[in-house]
Amino acid sequence: MNAIMSMNLILASAEMEPRLFNLDFQLLHDAVLSIIAVVTLFLIASHFLFNPVRNMLQARQDKIKGELDNAAKDMADARELKAEYEAKLRDIDKEAESILSEARKKALANENKIVAQAKEEAARIVERANAEAELEKKKAADEVKREMVVLASLMAGKVVNAAIDTTVQDSLIDETLNEMGDSTWLS
């Protein structure tokens, strides 16, 4: 019994002895199980929580990067358009001057054309007026000739009525011819 007691005493004293960091088998067992549980929970949380969050953050990052790329592209396009419009604004004065020059040339050509047409019309009017004047002149000459014929017949009637001699008759003809003028018979 003594031996049993001494064993109990050794066991009791062994339980009472201070341990290094109070490590015993149960504590190590619990610590390992806790670490395994934490790692398992981390892997499960990573799979169900962290990966979707990472994917969402990656998608957001890609979207922002795409928007920044689009903004940079739009900015470059805007710069090109601005340069193009500035070049057009510089060239617009030259273009306006060329358009005005072309319009002046066309106006001058139209002016020359209108003046030429007016000159042709004036020449036709003058020609027509000259022709009409010529006709009027001929009509007047014909009228004078008719009057001379009428006067000559009246004179002949007077000569016949008066039965004058030839000297009186010659003097009457000379007098009538002098009254009518030489130019009447020549035209």
C-alpha cells in the first residue's frame, strides 16, 4: 500500500509541479483544433466572401480603367477636333477671299455680258431708227413728188385755160421749178 500511496503521491506531486507555459496535451490539442477551425473558416469565408469581393473590386477597377481610357481617348479626339477647327478657322479667311474673288469675277463677266447685250440692242435700235428715218425720208420725197405732180397738173390746167403763148408758159414752168427747188427732183 505503501507503494500505491507513494505512486499517488508522485502523481499528485507531478500534477502540482509547475509546467513550462502551462502546456499540457489537452491545451495543445485544443490549440491545434482551434487553428484548424480558424483556417477552415478562413478558407470557407475566402471562398464565399473574399473571392466575390475581390471579383467585384477587380471588375470595378477594370471599369474605372476603361472609363479612364475612354476619357483619355475622348480627350485626344477633342484635341484633334480643336486643332482641325483652328486650322479651318485660319483657312476660312483665305476661302472667303477666294469666294469673294470668284464672285467678283462672275459679276464682272455678267457686267460685260449685259453691257455687250445692251450695245447690241442699242445698235439694233439705231439701225431700226435709221431704217425708219430712211423710210420717212422716202415717204416725204414721194409726197413732194405727188404734190409736184398735182401742181404740174394745176399749172397745165391753168396754161390750157389761159392759152398763153409759149414764152409765158416757159416762164411759169421756170418759176414753179424755182419754187420747188432742184434738190426735190434729184432725190
